[in-house]
Amino acid sequence: MISILQIVRQTARDFADPQLALPFHECGLDSFDLLEIRVRVESEIKQAIPDGRWFSFKSFQDIQDYFDDNGAAAVADSTAPSVTSRRTIAVNMPQMVLGGLSESWLFKEIGDIHWSMTCDALQRESDKLTDELGNRLYATFVRVRLESSAHLKKFRENERLEFQSRLSRFGRSMFFSDLTVAGEEKQIDVSLMTTFSLRQTDNKSLLKGEPLIPAGCKASVCDSLPRFAEEYRETRKGDKQELALAGEKFTLSKDLIFETTYAMNPYLDLNGVNLLYFAAYPMISDFCELEFVENARPDLAVSRWPFKASTVARDVYYYGNCDLADRIVFGVNSFALEANGRCKIATSLFRESDRQLIANIFTVKHVDE
């Protein structure tokens, strides 16, 4: 017999029996927790729960009652060999900025590769992806981490980059890709994770959704929630105390040593469906970082900072989106310039209207003398 309480406790260890009867919005779990629990339930019963049925549940007790009354007979997911991608690109002016590889372009390219593989696995074009109820679904990047063996200004014009990637999934809605970008005697390792969202009224009202999984879906299935997603959940909930990135350690803190506001640029920051583009988050952070350096570290010569500081690694945790009419509050959690010429900076992005945290960004940069 399936025990919903035991499944929930795999995500929330301290979840108590009386909380089963509480409405989802009162039980102390967020949307990502609920998505993870749905995946765990479906994995336990080896079946996909129809969206119409899932959305009828108002509490975990409703789910328990359903299985107590009806059992769990259904068709299990079937999978075939994994989806992979390979492309080669020569670095030229569209791929460059400040004398090196453009991180903005790189984020867009790896996002395109991941999304193309996902659509291939789901056997649908992107504008035709829907849930069981026919609602249009959008890819929601949850976490993107890249670590390079050399800072981005080491990549040169006309250098050839070879992208190789592989797609996997956990349940019906969590898709992962591991990707390498090989240049001349240097390499960038990238991990990406996406879920799916449907939009109700605006960019603040995004709900988690699940796409239809076709028979013979080629994305390989993870037996358990990948550590990459576990770290995301721990960081989002504030349970993680330390983060490692490119050999550097970050101590996680909600405190801010600096903050400013940013007005979104519709020509640069929005994507094709008018959501704040996942590739814009780190660039917004970099843009506001200039103001921090100018105010808090005048010794670093802000006019030269973009030319001196070049990304080695970036880890972006995405929690929410923002409307164009709103503004973004940028905050610096920590900043350290190490003796080895590396800079560690942890930043946060909030919506100004409700002070909701929409991203944590951890960055390691090489800084020239």
C-alpha cells in the first residue's frame, strides 16, 4: 500500500501527519517541493497521474484517499536510448564581447541545445507543447551551472567550439542535460535543469506543469532525483550552508552588503513569449555589479572592471520571473578578491513589487592585474 506521508518525508523530513489534511498552499511546501513529490509518487506507483486528476487534489490526504480507494494500476513509462546533440561553431563577432567569448551568447546557445533536445524527446515543436488539459507549456530553467578550465577571455576569434550534450529526465517534468564545450586546449562543462510552467495572468503567476510523454520517449530516465536537483532544492529552502564552484567555496547567506534597482530592457531581457529570459539573469547581475564596484570598491577602477574581470564559472538558481512593468532589486551577498587573482561574488535578484527572491547567482571571475 502506498504511503503518501513516507513519500512526502523524502522531500520534507519533518512533515507531520496532521499536515496531510492541510490545503497545499498551507502545508509549508513550495511549488518545487510539490513537483518533486508528484514525481516521487508517479515513480512509486510506476504510472503517470493524469493532470485532470492531479489538479483535483487539494491536499496530500486527497491523494492518499484516492489510492486507498482505487489502487494504482496503470501503464508504466517506457523509454528508449537517450537524446544527444552535437554541433560545431566558429567563434566570431556574434559570439564575442570585450575581446573574448560572450557569456550572454553562450547561455543562449546552451539553452537552445537543451530545449531542442527536449522537444526532440517529446516529439513536439516548442509552440505545440501542452499538458493533458491543452494548456501551453513553457520551458522554465531552474538551474544552470558552467565551469571553464580557462576564463572566457581566453577564447579567441575563429576558434572552433565543439558542443556535445546528453539529455535525461526524472519523472515527466524535470529534464537535465550535461554538456561540454571543447575549444583549443580548454573546455567548459555545463549542467542544465528545466521544468515546465503554464502562465495564468502575468509573469508572476506561473504554475508548474507536466508535458505529455510520448510512447518511446528517447530521454533516458534517472532512477532517483539527481544531486544537481537536490542541491537546488536545498539552496532554495535555505538548508544548504556552503556551495563549491570551480574549486572555490561560498558561504551562503541572505544578508546583503549592497543593493540597487534595475529597470528591465524589453529589447534585451525578454524572450519570445515575453518572459524574463533565463540568459538575462546573469547579465543583469553583471551590469549591476559595475555599480557595486564603483560604490563599494573604488580601488578596483570601475571603468576597467569589464575588461579586467572575466567569468571562469557561474551557477544560477532560478526561482521566479518578473513583469516588464516591475523592477528588479539587485543585491550583493558576498564579494571577495582572492590572492590568486580570482573574484568570488554571490548575488541575489528580487522583484521590487513584492520583494520576492527570483534568483541566486554565484560567480567566479579571473581578474587581471
